Amino acid sequence: MEHAELQEIKAEVREMFPDVEWPEITRQPLWYGMSAETLVSEKTALVCNYKGKETMVYTPSNNYSVLYPEVLVHKMVALAKNSPQFGQPEFLRPKIYADGAKILFTVKFPEYAEKVRIAGREEKYNRAWRAGNSCDGTRAAWVADWLYRFICGNGMVSGRREIEFTARHSGEEIISAENLMAALQERTEDISELLGLYKKWASIELTGDDFNPFWNEFPVAEKHKQEILALPQTGTGIKLSDFIETNEVENAEGKKELVYAVRKPFTVFDLSNSVSQYFEHGKFNSDAFQIENQLRTQKAIMRRWN
């Protein structure tokens, strides 16, 4: 992309979201040695200036392709506006985090709704797209089709990431906003597979033998696990703690550990809804914590019961 085109895109996106503090990402020569006198010819330094703080976030190879956050947003906006089959798009404020090195951008389609009967009740889902990118080497860029569960007419409650496409910034899959958008467009025409998955989850009843090993390895701290269990689901009032009793026991090594006794059946669908609602609408100290845990926990559920 030519410099002039990049600057034009940045200006357009920043005007669209004037309340977002955008990072300035630059490539700079990488030096090493006591006096930094030796140039590293095969690598560069990726420097992020965000909120007045300049940080070297990554030292990629020379063939690393930088996907600027404004370019990702620009392409998502254009694709959404050119997808009239989903209705009028709603663009959420981009979330910039990790010292400016990461972005999460969501486009909702509130006019696009699918109704399906799950677990004996009618569920309504709205479609959304999400895209994320990292300039610090910790994650490939990704786009995903989401479904948001709409309850009692009072707003979006939970989302699940499905049909994900990722691409590396270097190597065989050189990243570009164009190939990300093309992948998203290919994957968003039919959501019957996603709804079928939710029906499948609603039919899987969890026992202690199923739940305990999964929950013990679930990638969040115990404090958040207990808050998830106690959280009433919007619209139904269901709490996982209605089904699960938490007990502290002493293991064979004499150490204390928690065991979860399933008192009555509940489903993977119930579990997913509680986890999704907690990380979608909970109050946390940072966007980074909320976003990374939301993505990580949904992936754990998908990996176990896909």
C-alpha cells in the first residue's frame, strides 16, 4: 500500500471514530551491542507510540507485513456497507489495548435475526462480525462470524466466535486486509451450522466426570470461575450454581483443591451462555483482560465440544 493511500485511510477511520486514541506504528532499524552500533540486517523494530508512550513491541523479520489497525477497520466497514443482505450495520467503537499493539473491532447487524428453538425455548440470534489483530507477534490476525443471543428485547447478551479465519503476518500466508475480508465473506452466507452446534450443545448434559476435568483446566482464575457459577443469566435467571456444588477437599498429596459436584443435569449450552455473558458484559479493570479471556474461554469450550 502506498504511503499516501495509507494516510488517507488513517484519516478517514480516525474521523469516523474521533474518541479512539490510535497508535502510531512504525518500522525502525534494529541495532544491538553495548552502544547499539551494529545493525541487525535481517530484522526490524516495530515501535508503537500510544498515549504518549513509545514501546518496541516486536522485532519481526524483514518480510513481516504490518496490518495497521485503521486499515483493518476500513476494510471491515466497507465490506459491511456492501453486504445489504444483513441489513444496516452498526459499528462499535474499536478497542485498542496492549499498549496499542492489539485491536478488536466489532460490526453488528441488528436487523438480521434468526430464530431457533433450543432447549424447549425460542432463541433469537443477531449476526455480528469481529476482527482482531496483533502487532506484537502474540497472535495471527483473525476475522470471525459471531452470533449474539438476543433476550427479552433488552439487548445483546452473549456472543460466540465461530468460523474463524487467521493469517500469519509472514511466511506463506502474508497477511492483508483484502484476504481477511475475502475469507469472512466466504464464511458468512449460511449460519445453519452454527445454530446446529448450539442445538447440539443443548442436548449434551454434563456430569461431574465431564465437568470437573474441564473446569479444573478452564483458563481463568478461581475468583472468576466462582463469579461465573453465581451469575444469573439474563432472561432466564439460570445460574450454574443451581446445578453445581463447590467443595474443598484434600488430595492424595495433602493439598487443598476444589471439587465440583453436579447436583442436577445442566448442558454445555448453559455453560457457554454463562461464560459468554460474564466476559461480554462483566466489569473489568482493562479491555485487555476482558477481550483476551473472552476469546480464550470460548475457544476452550469450542475445542472440547465442537
